[in-house]
Amino acid sequence: MIEVEKRFKITPEKAKEIESRFDNWSSYKLIDLVFGPTGETSVITHGWIIRLRKKDEKVMLQYKEAKNKDMTEWEELSLQIDDIKTASVILTKMGLTHGVVIDRLRKTVKTDKFEIVLDDIFLMGNYVEIEKLDESQNFGDIIEFLGLDVNDEALPYGLAMSKLLIEKPEFRKDIDKYFQNM
């Protein structure tokens, strides 16, 4: 499946403003543990990652590969598994390195054309993500409706977290501790 999405770093106030524009939000905890040949730089150096995703009690093993240079289109393959801790050990024994943790409280709402996601992410703050549900749609109208600036488009979460770890290496201990305490 190919996903086409854009995301923007926003303030907590902007998140509340966007949330007030729609009814019927779903809210849940979502955790991604990201692995690759070179840890947090895998998506840059190899163009793909393996992700363990936990939503509530459901755990997915996912392969995610960038399909274009600006990383707005992704191929994603998924398989449900039973145990995130064992899967993490298996991936490590296969030679993959844990890279980043993206632990967030997620709120989602769907229109007929887009899925709108508000994320409050551990170490990173607030984001809005917009995913096309119909490939023929243009992002321009929804970006304008949400009051976002196209110049404020953010990196994919894994890349943003990787950049954060490079700029603030002290956060690496928080990520390592997270993996140790799973």
C-alpha cells in the first residue's frame, strides 16, 4: 500500500484549534520502535526501516520503504504479531539496530478525502499529519482550511527524531532506556 501524507510541527494551541474544527475524533496510544541496518539513520542510508507498532494491545511488524526522495510516499507491508519484546530481540539478533522510539498520544478523524491526525510525541512535541484517502485530491485546500503554512512542513517522524538525536545526543540515553524497559 502506498501512503501519501504531509505533516507539520504545531503548537499545543494549534492542536486544540484543529481539534475544535471536527467532531468524532478517535484517541489512542501508539508506539513505534524503529529498527534498521544503521539505527536511526537507516531510512536515510538505506531507504527503509522495520517498525514494530503497538496500538492498544495489537502489535504489528512493518516494513516501510520511501518511494520518493522527499519521503512523502511510502510502501508499507504489515503483519500482526503477538509479542513486541520477542520481536525486538529477534530483529536485534538479525543484525538490525534499534534507532528511534516514537511514542505518542494520537487523535484521528476522517473526512471523505483525508485522514487528519494530531500527535503529541515523546521528546518531540505536537504535530498534525494529513493523509490522502483519495490520490486525486490536492493537499492545498485542507492545508488552508487547517490554517497551516506549507513552508512549515515537517520531516517524517523517524527522520525528525533522528535529527533530534544528532542535534541533542543526550536524548539517546532516553531512547536506549526506553528499549531496555520494554
